[in-house]
Amino acid sequence: MKFETRAIHAGQPVDETTGAIAQPIHPSTTFSRAANADGEGFFYTRCGNPNRRALEQCVTSLEGGKDGAAFGSGMAAIMTALQALDPGDHVIAPDDLYFGVRNLHRELFTRWGLAVTTVDMTDLDAVAAAVRPDTKMIWTETPSNPLVKVTDIAAVSDIAARAGALCACDNTWATPVLQRPLELGCDLVMHSCTKYLGGHSDVLGGVLVSATDSEYFQRIRAIQEEGGAVPSPFDCWLILRGVQTLPLRVRAQCDNAAAVAAMLDDHPRVERVFYPGLPSDPGHGIAARQMDRFGAMLSFCVKGGEHEAMALANGLTLIPHATSLGGTHTLIEHRASVEGEASMAPDNLLRLSVGLEHPDDIIADLRQGLERVYQGGS
């Protein structure tokens, strides 16, 4: 089946009991052991639930993986991927990394005994040089947050394989519509389902998809079931409902983002645009090779500093100044003020999640906001 068909049908058959096309929600916390005597069914919802299984099967199919495990948030999924390693193991991570993951490394896992080295993941020599005998994972995030750097997934996967380490990829920004890291040699893919998979800014969730049914993934499954950081049945149902329109939404958002990026790149009040769809972007060539489109996330630096950036973010009429991404609404955010002192984001950088509004309206709002901020200025 083609991608669009699997987004609607994978893990979501017509209900055998009622014939319902929309999957029923199963809120029960417990299930009859007599009805599941063969051991293949459900007995307690922390360990397994029909809605969660459907979500895991669907995203696994879209990523071309072997198995998947869903969690109550993207951060819970990342925590589990790290906790499935051993204390004393070494992880290589990108320097431009979602700040929540950086905090997770610093505040929890280095105290737990995990060693973490950050490198510029676009520099393959630096990645290879960071490998140690105890390196067990190379964590990638591409495109990255917030500088929209593009990592060569196949090349980094090869470095990991030669080191006997796992390669994991945060594929949240690209989604499996645009990029499938397992096909490029990755061992594990992570999504914050809160973003494009759910797609409507109304549900929290995360998922890990493995290329193989490895011992490492079995540890992930054990942590999921014993730790219990799982999504509710209704959360799984909402995410699956969003996934059904994922291909259409993401492609339309990519079209909008390309138009917005071109306008900003040509605007006299914009210092720089970070978007791999621009031929001048450092990541353009790799993105063109490993992505089907260039995504709907971009960042840009306005001329000036934090004052001008915040004035623009707070002075738009259509676009809210708000956290998160991947929903129907276009959102803008000043990342440096959110991330704190360790942020890679310059003070004049704004991150833009381009939504599904008409591109002319998005562009018009950005234009009027820039004109208002710099009115009378140089």
C-alpha cells in the first residue's frame, strides 16, 4: 500500500464487532483473561491497549520499522531510549539539540552515569572523532531545533555501525512523509506525536520505532510496560485521527513554508533565514538528497537584537507567539528566551512553524509586523 493509504488503514481495520469505520476508544483499564487466554491479547492497559497498539502499528508502518512503542510524551520516549542504555555508556549528540533533551542529559542522565558528548553533527569528521570505545549511541536530530541544521543520516549511521553503536534520529520535524531514517541506516526513530502526527495542538504523545526486534528494543518495551509512561486510549485515538491527514497537511505546510522563506530571505529587515529549501542554505544539498520536501519549519534572524525580535513576535495579528509546532496554526517563538543561557539561538532569532493558513495571509502578517517594528528606523 502507498503511504497515504497506510496512514489511514495501518493498524486501523474496520471494527469486527460493530462494523465501525472510526476505531472505537477502549478506556477499560483491565481485560478478561479468559478472552485473552492465548496470551496474545490484552490484560491491563498499562501493558497494552487496543488504541495504543493501533498507533504503534500505524507509525511503525509509516517509518518502515519492525516494531514501535508509544509514550505519554516525546520526552518520555527519549527518556526511555536513553534509559535502555547502561550507566557508563557514552552518547554522541548534536550541539544544536532540542533544549529539553539537553536538560535531560545534564540534569538526569549524567547523574545516572551516562556520558554525553555534543558535536556539530553536520561535521562528519567531528562526529567520527567523538567516538569512544564506550560509545553506544549517536543521537541525531534533523532538521535541528532551532537552527534547522541538516545531518547526513546515512553517513552518521555508517559511523555508528562501524563503532558498534546505535544510531537514533528525532524525525519529528521532517515526519515520515518527508524523511524515513530507517531506510538510511538508522536503528531507532523518535517522534513527538504532539507535533505533526497529532497535527492539531490538542494531544501530547511520543513514539519510538525500531528497525529490528533487537534486545535493545525489548528493553524499551520493558521500560514502557513497567514504567507506565504511556498515552491514554483517547490520546492514541486523537493522534491516529491526525495521522490520517498527515500527508496532505505536511505537503501543504511545506508549500506555505517555501513561500514564507522566500519572502523573508528577500526582506530588507531580515538578517538571515535558516531553511534548507533555500539553495543558499548550507544543508540544502543533503536535504534534497534525503528528504522528499524541505519541511515546514524555519527560523530567521531579524536585524537588531532581542528587542526587535520580541517586538515582532508580540506584534503579529494572525500568528500567535506560542510554544510548539506542527499544528494547523502558524506559530512564532523567540527561542533564546525560552531555552535560557545555554541556547544555541541568537537573541535576534525567531522560530516559525508554518501552518495551514493561506500563505498570502501568513506573509502579509509578517510584512506588517516587520514594518511596524522598524517604522521610522534604519
